[in-house]
Amino acid sequence: QFVQYGEDIVGNPVFYFRNMCLGPWRKDVDATVLAVLHRLETSMKSIALKNPAAKCTVVVIMGKPVLGRSSDDGIDDGDADDGDDTDDDEGDGDENAESGRSDKKEEEEKGGDETGDNEKKEMERNPFIIGSDPRIDPSEEYFVHTNSALIHRLVRLLSSHYPERLAKALIVPSGGWEKTMGGLSIRGYVSSPRTRSRIVMLKSANDLKEHINENSLLSFAGGKAKLPPECFE
């Protein structure tokens, strides 16, 4: 749920926090807080040896993993369209248009199925690509692993014990409503105006590449870097 990996484009170490993970959450706020603090403190000690004044970038993934896509990775996103399906014969009018929409819908559904199958195969072969602990069954469903009590405690603890360590927090929404409401609700937990100004609500995971090089961005956030196994030690 919380891991440090790589740096952003200006050299700040990057931490990733995931709102959704495989398997049900035990709703043990104490255990989750302790796990986050343990990984944060362990990473910060190592980072401080190189730069005692280092600031951190935090990437918050609100939804499921956002795996990167490319034209040659064997995954069809179902969005390809040559634009010629409904324009061949203007005389057929609505009938051709309706047929084109039906064909496109079938292609999208097929593409979505193929994408899901490929993701499942890749997940079973290499669970680290989606940031999954290999001890967790990949057939598990995704569940929210946070609540308001957890977020409130984490914000309070981090603000008190790691003041001025945040360079910026990049929030990746999982749905349209979060693009407007998510940032507002998260900022609501932060009392410092200066810290609130560093919380950035992105439009999509693709915007992360403006802040973190794609080769350094973890695969479950849409980049090319694979999560190292030692992250789960």
C-alpha cells in the first residue's frame, strides 16, 4: 500500500500510496498506520544519509493499478477506429450509423475482454507489475484500504513528525467525481495552507509523466519501472 521507489524529474524521492489493494482490508487502522510509518522511516533514514534536507513527492493512486499501454505490447485498448465505418455510403443514413455504432461497441467489448485477460496473465506471471504482494492470490478482488480515520491520523502524524518534507502530493483520481471532490476532501485533512498548496489533483495517471520520468515511474502507475520484490520485505 505504501512504498518508496525512484525519484521525480527534479530529484525528489517518490513515495506511492494506494487507496485500493487486492483482498479485503482488515480495517485495522493501527496496523496500517504502523506499516506506513515503518516504511517511511526506513526510507527516510536512507535518504537522509545522502541529503538531510530532502523533500519527498507522494503519488496517491485512488483506484486500481493504471498499467501503461503501448501499440506493441500485445494489448488492444479497444479504442482504435479508422473513421471509415459509417461514411462509406451516405444513402444508408441512420442504418449505417447504427450498424457502425454496434460494430464499434462489439469491438470495444472484445478489446476490453482481451485487455483484462492480458492483465490477468501478466499479473499471474509477475505480480510486481501491478504492485501486488506475491503472497496474495491474484484472483482476489480490489477493495478500498483506507477510511477517514486512517487518513486523518496519517496526515496528523506526518505533519507533526516530518514537517516541510513534502515537495508535492500528486493525486490520481479513479473516477470523474474525484477530479473535483477528491482534491477538496483530501485537502480538508490538512490544516497548513502551505501544505495544502502542494496537493495537486491530476486529470489522469498520464499526467504523472510530467513529474516523473516514465522509466522511473512504477508500472502500476502507468510507467515502465517494475516494483522490486524487496519492497514487500
